[in-house]
Amino acid sequence: MRRPGPPGQGDLFPGPARRTSCGVLVTDGRHLLLGHATRSALWDIPKGIAEAGEDFAAAARRELEEETGLQAPSGALIGLGLHAYLRGKDLALYAWCLAGMPDPAGLRCRSVMRTPEGRWVPEFDAFAVLPWAEALARVGRTLARVLREVRGGPAWPFHPGT
């Protein structure tokens, strides 16, 4: 893990550059929108790597639109912090707080990936709006840890327990 040194002095422990994935929690406080990761048993939040020089909130909004078709208005995302995620990768999380959750049937993923067989498939092949306990059981272990921390942390925009 990289640790910053004094301003202008570089890193105390330089290592490989860390990438930042930027994601959006689409939630009403009680439910979370997830996409099913194509060719996987796991579900995930809309997220992806920020491009060089791209603002993290802008990257999160872009990934949300590419992976679900949803367009969060500028300024609608609430920052939930930068979190250690995977080796070499951090996760910048944002909440988009909605009074009513979107209908999963109307969502479409435009972001594609190439399969080992050479076919292009969407990154998400299904969507669901799930109660938090069920959502946490469907995502990977590392994402579940981060989501538990965020939901119990001071930046969580809802009343504790929601």
C-alpha cells in the first residue's frame, strides 16, 4: 500500500500506482440497486475505473449511466469516501438517494466486455432492487465489507438502521 509522505516529498513507501474504481449506491436507505455481473455468480454496484484526470464523482456518474442507463443529476451524488478495496485498487463511493427506487426491468447496460470465446456481452445481464441484507449476501466479500463500513459510518445520509 502506498503511504503519502510530506507534501512535495513523494511517497515514504512507493509502490505500484493504485487505480480508483468509482461507484454509486442507488438507494432509498432500505434497498440497494445491484446489477448481476455477466458470467459470474456475483452481483455488483455500478462502478468502474476513473480515467486519467477524471473527477471521481464524474466517473461515478458516467459509470452509472453506462451500466444502468440512469442519469444522476449533477450535484446529486453524496460522497461516502475513498476506501481500500482490492490490491492496487481503491473504491470511491457515492450515494444517490432516491425516494422511489428505479424499476429494474427498465434498466439497460451499455458497457460491454469480451468473453474468452470472443463474444461481446454486457457487463450486467440483470438488475434487482434488494433489501440491504439480501444485497450484502449477493455481492463479493470485499465489497460487502466496504458497504457495511459505509452504511455504519458518519457519512451515511440516512438514519442509522435504514
